[in-house]
Amino acid sequence: MISARDNVLIRGNGERVAFTEYGDPHGEPVIFCHGWPSSRTMAELTDDAAHDLHVRVVSPDRPGIADSTFMPGRKLLDWPPLVRELTDFLGMQKFRLLAISGGAPYAYATAWAMPERVTAVAVVSGVPDITELNDHRGLLGLYRLMLSAYGKFPELSRWSFRFARPLLSLRPPRRSRAILLKLLQPCDAIALRDERAFEACFESQRRAWQTSASGVLADAEIYAQPWGFSLSELQVPVRLWHGNSDRSFSAAIAREMAAKIPSCHARFIDNAGHYSTPIRHMREILADLLEP
């Protein structure tokens, strides 16, 4: 049974930040950065391992996602001040970061802006800095199409998000799961046959769209923009985990990112994809993140 504990931070500017805690409430603090499109309940993937390893996982919704206040015009570097307020509110002087997929830029930005408080970072199946990629062929075809459309027809791209929202915010019937899993490669489909893993990944996506499309769209635009810092400037140790069969962001792209980080221990897992890497290896990922 998942032991989720919901809470809300009211920031100094009046904005709401919804967050949920998982694992051991008295454990080692880890801030979770959810994927895209996703929301704070993606951190359900960590709950069992966090309990066993005595880790306190705190997972906030980003602005405009699910229950957090939308922030017009936000940039990636608006995230670290939010994390600073959240960790101050929770009394966390030092903490670690865990990011999955689209959470990677947010974890890197926090580590870059707060090296005195971030002990270590784990990035799993992470989004690269797309503006610095030498070659986009390692991105999922859908992502390449979205980037091209955004570059040529930005207003049409924004409209498409708002048009899709009513459908994507609905809970699909259970019988549709088999169809969805057939679209994935076998290693990911097998991992997602686990009920809890499927809910953590796809129910969290649905929740991201519930309030509006604005938060999901803001995230998407941030991925297409320069981050405002370089990975070569990171002063915090990074543990990078990536499946050699990841079709969203190829292992070659992950190696390109890892080479830029001064202190990076990268692990590339055979027969693992974008979803199966965090689902099947979460205990190892958290245990490694706790290592000094």
C-alpha cells in the first residue's frame, strides 16, 4: 500500500505548490522531479524502496501542473527559488535530488543554483539540453516533430496542446491499456504490466492535464529553450542511469550529456528502456544516491 502524504506550500508571493511525500517521513530527504507530461504522483515509483532505505521523498507539482499555481512566462531558472522555499519550509538544510525523464533539467538547475545544499543528483532516462545537441536523430520521432512544429508554427503548436487537453485529461478504460502497451518496446511494456507502475506513470500524466494545458505547455517550451547554464558548471556529483534501449532519448545522447558533467558516474543498462529503467532499478538508484 502506498503511503502518500499530501501537503501544500504557500509561497511568499502567494502561489500554491502542491507536493506529496513518500517513503519514510523521518528518512534522508530527496526532492523528486517528475517527468513530462506528468505530475507529483509519479514518485509513487519510489515508495517501496524509499521505505526500505529510510528515504523521505518529497515530490512537488511544477507551476501550472495539477494542483500548483500556474506561473506565466516561467523559465527553467525560476525552479531553484521554489525548491529553496519548499526545503526551507520543510526544514531541509541539505538534500538530494532524483529526476526521471523530463525532470532532469529541473534537477540540474537546482544543483547548479544551490550547490551548497544539494548533496548529489540522480537522473534517470533524462531529457538532454536539446539546444546543445549535436544531432537530434537520437530523440523520439514524436519529439523531433514537435520541435520542428514549434520552431515553424509556435502558435499552432500551442493551440494543439489546448485542443488535446480534454481527451488527455480523461481516465482511459482499462481495456485500452493493452493497446497502449503494444505501442511500446517489449522491455518497457513488460515493466508496465505491473499495476502500480502503470498507475504511477500514466495516471500522473492524466493529472498533469486536468487543470489546464498551460503548465504542460510551459514545460514543453522550456525544453526547447536554452537552460541558462552549462552542465560543465555543475559542482555536485551526478549519478546518471540510462537504458541502452531507450527510444525517447538514445543512449548516445545520454553519453553526450554525461561527458559534459565534471563529476558524473553513468550507468547504461542493457535490455532497458525509458520506462523500465526507473521501474525495475529504483532500489539500486536510491541506494546509490545515498552513497557518500
